[in-house]
Amino acid sequence: MSTTTLLLARHGQTVWHAENRYAGISDVALTDEGRAQAEALGRWAAAHPVGAIWTSPLSRAILTAAPAARALNLTPHTEPALRECDFGVLEGRTLTEFETEDPGAAEAFRSDPVANPFPEAEDPTAAATRGTAALHHIAATHPDQRVLIVAHNTLLRLVLCGLLGIPLGEYRRVFPRLRNAAVSELRVQGGTVALMSLNVPCGTES
């Protein structure tokens, strides 16, 4: 039975990061810090080589993966199913801003973000399903290899819950945050997934 190691990394810091604004499907640029984080991930990849790189189609993920791809002379695969969740009316806004308009909906989201997503947002269960299917596909495509996957904070937390048998509604509590450009390792063997490490920094992160 083959074993694939998936190395999950959140993209680098974006211009909305400092204010904790939801980026979602918006194509938000990396900051100088985010670009430095991408370079650090590239140096990490050079020291811990992988056989393939997959990214979300959003530019912040593609640009974060680029230094690793250059270091290893790999062409990244772009997978639409790795895109971030669509946060609906929260795109470009903070939870605090939303709370001033609709405190009940904000409190419901905090209590169970999967049962009570933001208005007009993507169904988190559907996002978890597409993300989980993408990771299983990637693992099957690269048996007995190490694969770097650059994607997004909420999607990856939902996927981690789905793969590890954790209720999806607990993703904000169990995985409060994936740090920018830090690496989390999954080991996939057949239908079994094990979390080997979480949020391991590879240089500069936030």
C-alpha cells in the first residue's frame, strides 16, 4: 500500500491580513511580508524536497508557491477545488464590522460556523467536500511521494476536520489559525489519514 505525504501550507500574508478581513475568493495581493514568507517556504522546500506542488488558483497561493517551484524546478499544478471558501457578504470585511450590523448572525456564526455561515456564503460542508476530494485525488496521483499544497486558512481547516473525523463545526476551535506559510504534514495511506505535524514554521510567519 502506497503512502503519500501531503505538506499543507497557507499562502503568505495579504494586504487584508493585518485587519483580519475575510479574503475568500477575492484576489488579494501579498504584502512585502507575505512575499518574504513565500521565499522562506521556497528555502524550506529546497531543504525538504517534494515531488510535486499543487496550489489554489488564487494569485496569493500561486505566488506563495512560486519560490518553492523555482527551487525545485517544478511546474505547479493549479486545482480549482483548493480555492478559499466564498464568504459572501463578509468578503473584504471583518467579523466585527458585520457584528455591528447583525449581532445575532455574528453570534450564530461564532457558535457554529458550519450550521450558520455568513449570508450569501458558500456552504462550508460543500467546501470541505471539494477540498477533501482534492487532497485524496492529489494523494492518489502521487503515490509514495511528498507533495506541497498551498491553499487557504478556512478551507484547509475544514479539510483537516473532514479528514481527521472532527466535526466540521469545530474547525475554528480545534484549529484556531493556520499560520502564513507554515507547514502541516499529513500522511495518507489508502483511506487512512494521519496528522503528523501542525503549523511548523519554515522561516518568517504571522
